Amino acid sequence: MSTVANRLCSTLSAERIRRARAAHCPRGAVAAPVPSPPAPCAVHHGLYPPRRRRPDRGHGAHRLLLFLRPPRRRPPARRRRPLRAAGRHAAGSPPPRHPPPPPPTAVFTGIVEEVGKVVSLTNEDIATSGGGCTLVVRATVAADGVALGDSVAVNGVCLTATATTPVGGDGGGGGGAVGAVDVAFGLAAETLRCTALGDLAVGDGVNLERSLSAAGRFGGHVVQGHVDAAGTLTSVTPDADALVFVVALERRLMKYVVRKGYVAIDGTSLTVVDVTDAGFSFMMIPYTQAHVALAAKRAGDRVNVEVDITGKYIEKIVAERLAEADAATA
């Protein structure tokens, strides 16, 4: 019985081989004769049909058909659109997909660019300005590129330029240096109450720094130009060629001042040397003394103090988390 089944399977396999070869042979070609199936394997005793072989293997008919197929055509090249100027698009076309980002907020680093000179400090009419004044400062480097509405830090206070007037070498007749510009700033009554700008007089030097650009170097620390309070210099002591300043500050702000931390004094990024309950001290090397207006101040003078903003953010986040935890456990 097993021999009959084996022969039947062999016959069916030969028929499948014949059909496959006829399908793969080109027109007019005669299929090769089908060899007789081999004898059943003695190991399997004729229970399984012999292993079939791929009908096209070794004959190459399928490879011949590949050469007869027409060559593939490359798709036409895509036309490149002409480049357009940034921020402009043709009339009638939809606007760009992403709107332009908002203008960045002014930020400073506490690295003084120039010591400017106070030209005038004019009080405005209380009825119209509420007790403010107009401060005019003469500068060269720090006034380069400053336009109306730009932010400039004057002794650490972020102010807005309201007018610019070239003087000196530009033909203004003001007697200033070549390229000097008089920049006017408006001071509100609140600014005069919270800062020491009201103590300035004509001829005084002020620290100037333009707002940081995207390509600028971040040499100091984050200074917003928002003065926290006006501190008072209690002592100025020489230490070899350096100067040690001691500042008295309100107790509510002393928690944000840490030893070896950052602090902005009149817009100058400085390192805290020591901290007490009533104030702190800092030191200035000779190079800093020669390039900032702070070195000319003495004991009893007021200075603008801005503490590091990082401590304020941490305090706010921790307080909110503790309040949420207390509310959850209540």
C-alpha cells in the first residue's frame, strides 16, 4: 500500500514540475523532458515523496525575461522654488505657517560697558507726570545702536530710551567726545522712590549696560534691572590694592543674599564676601574700580541693590508645594 501511494505522489510531483517548466519557458521553446522520479529513500521506506527541486533552478529562463523588460524611466526632476526674502511672501499667498516669536524681554548680565556722564536731571510737572523726571546721560559705547524704545541699564535700573541726540564730533556742538550721544530716559515717581537715581547730580558717573543680544557673551549673572531696594554703604576699607564695601540692607531681602553668591550693586555683577544679619560685604579689584562708577562712592552713599532672582523662584515654588501638601493631608 505504501508503494502505491509513493508512486502516486511521484507522478503528481512530475506533473507539477512539467507545468512549472512550461510556464517559465519562452515561446517556441520546448521544455526539457522530465526525468523519472528517483526511487524512494530506503531510510523512509517510501512513506514520503522525494524532495522536489525548483523547476527554474539552473535553466536561467527567469533571468532572460529580465533583459526583455523595457528599461525603467526616471521620474521628472522637481522644479525648485525661488528663494524668498525672510519675513516676506507673495501677495495672495497664505501667511507663513509659524508666526514670528515675540520680542525677548530685556535682560542684563551685570558687566558694565561704559561709565556715562549725567548731563541733566530735570523734574517734570507733578500735575502731568506725577512727580517724575527726565534723566539725560552722555555715552559713546553704550549708546551705539540704541534706538527709541530700547532698554538700557543705568546704575542697575532698566530704563527706556526716549530720545537720542548726537553731540561732539558729530557736529552737535556739545563739546563731547567723537561719536558721543545724549540719551534721555524718563523716570517715574515709583522709580525715584525705590532706587537711588534721585541722588544723582550733573557730572556724576553712572554705570551703563545695553540689554543682552542673542550673540552676546553672558559674562556675569542674570540681572533684570528691577532694583529690590536702595542699600547704604556703611564702610569702604582698602585691602591691599582692593576695596572692601559693606552694605546695609533691609532684613526682608537678606534671606536672598548668600556667601559667595551673586548680587548686583549699581548694575555691577559682584560676589558676596560675607553676610551678617544687617547687611553684607563685597570686594572690588583694581580693574573693576577703574571701569565702574561704584568705586567713587563713599560711606553713607546709597546704592541700588538687586538680589539674585533664582532664590525668589525657589522660594515661591517650595511654598506652593508645601501648601499643596498641607491641603492634601488636611
